[in-house]
Amino acid sequence: MSARTIAIYGKGGIGKSFTTTNLSATFSLMQKRVLQLGCDPKHDSTTSLFGGMSLPTLTDVFAEKNARNEEVAIEDIVFRRDIPNFPQPIYGVELGGPQVGRGCGGRGIISGFDTLEKLGLFKWDLDIILMDFLGDVVCGGFATPLARSLSEEVILVTSNDRQSIFTANNICRANNYFRTVGGTSRLLGLIINRDDGSGVAEKYAKAAGINVLMKVPYNTEARNHDDRFDFAIRIPEIKQHFEQLATAILENTITPSHSAGLEFRDFIQLFGEVSDSLPRPATKEELFSAAGSAPEGNASRAGEQEDNKILECISQLEPSLRKVYLLHEKEGKSTAEIAAQLHSTEPEAALRLKEAQKALRALFFQL
């Protein structure tokens, strides 16, 4: 029986390695044979797992072996740790990557998986393979487990800040794309790490239709355990959360999320009101003003042309929408003032303004 494969994605520094490591330890305590696969050029996924030890990376070993015209063997890149009072050893691999500025990390991921597959990765006698992936890099190499369906399931790790949720949303959208072209990786849901109780990530999850699998509260003692390369699940409160999640995974009680993620505009509207106004183009004249004169060329009239285009679009708006738009953009009136002038409620005025801005945007990009 082949191993269960789970890719864990998250923004750099958000706690995906913390999550992966403690999940590996939890599965081991549940008598499961686990491999933790670090898929980040920083090659620090397994550092806590191995008590502070930095494992040789597949990338470095491959380069050394290749220079000597030798083949990479399993014992060169796969390492085990036997932990006191743990019924099973835990195995670790770090794919690694190029030194900073000297290569493409995504290509390293792709070639690393090629090597592991040649060594029979998916035939090894394992129960669980946890892949710890950097999520805030758009390079296709980091989407390898999704693109090639190497991971059966995907878990997103986030906190309650916008940037980590944005990263989670991007991975969700990527997984949905690969599903539309034949991919089979299932999105189990997201984990909220360092939960501060603000509910921001839960608000996103509800809007996007994604399961919240676990909320890990911010815990100074847990952070201290991780800083000294120990497992946070030694803390009863943290252990309980991870045991519940691991049990749900093993017993297949989690219904996968079929979320396509949120479009950018829908996403940012979760965090506040967003203007539909068109961006005002800069002109060549203003950018070259300090230099004295702009180069010759038709582009010197770009600002005037853009202004004329906007005016043409405004003239094509339906009269009531045009009136609302001009009251807001040209006269600077608030939605409350517009409502008073139109003898309507403020929510109705705000809705009409959004309709006007949306219609103008559509016209602008059609012309």
C-alpha cells in the first residue's frame, strides 16, 4: 500500500515547518511511519525534527556525486531520527536549492522530485509523506505536487494577517486550476496558526468555501519549544489540537473543499472598502520635467489622450449612472450627500455609485 501524501503550503515564516514537524511527530506517536520532505531552498523544514541538525540536501549531494560521476543513493539523502519514547522513527529529506542569486529554486524542486521518484519514493514502506512547501513563490516548480498530482491532499497554513491569507488564496486558486486540467490533489482545508482570535482567516475561509481544520493559539511556550528544536506537542494543549487533526486525516472524516479561491477584488474587499475609480495615467512631461525636456514622440500626448478617453466613456454611461459618477468624482460628494440629492437612502446611493464605476471600467477597457 502506497504512502498517504500531503502537501503543506504557507507563506514563508508563517509556521508551516512548525505545523509539519509537529504533525510528523503526532503521526509517529500514532504508530505511523512518516517521512517529512522539506521543499524549500532554505532547507530548514526538518531542523527541529532532527534536534537542530541541518541535513545534507539532495541538491548539494547530487552536485557532489555528479562531479564524481556517481549515482545518488537513498542513504545519501534520507535520514532517520529515533526519538526516546516514540514508537516509530521519523524520516527526513531536504531538497534544498541553489545559493542565493545563483539559480532557480523551482528548477531545484522539479529535479529533486525526479531524483526521488527514480529512487522509488512512492514505493517506500511509509504510511505518510508530508511535503513542506513554500507557498509565496509563483514559480511553477513549487507547484510540482499539484501539477503532477504527487500529493493526494493539500493543507494551507495561514494566520490572521492579510499577506499570509493572500498566499493561501493563491495556492487554493492554483490547485483549482490544476484540477480543471486533470489534477487530483484534494484541498483538505486550512490551519490557522498563531490564532489571535480576530477571526480574519475564518472570515476568508467562509467566503472562499474552505474548511478550517485547526486553530493553533498563540503560545509563548510552544514558540520556545520550537526555538530550542523541540516538539510543541509536548504541551498538552497543543498536542490535543494536532491529535484531533491527525485522527481526522487518518480516519478520512474531512470532506475536501472544492474551492476555486477568491478573485483578487473579492479578496481585498474582505479587508475594507475598495474604490472602483480608474487609475490616472502619468504623463511623459511630468516624469521628464526635472530633466528639462521629454524625448520626441507621440507618447507626449498620452495623458491628454487618456483624459479624453475617460471623458468619452463617461458620456456613454446611462444618464442616471453618469449623474452619480460625476457627483462623486467631479464634485467630490460623499454617498450621503449623493443620497440626499437623489432622494434615496445612502446604501442605494452607494450601490448606484458602484454600478457606475463598474460600467465605466468596462467601457474604458473596451475602447
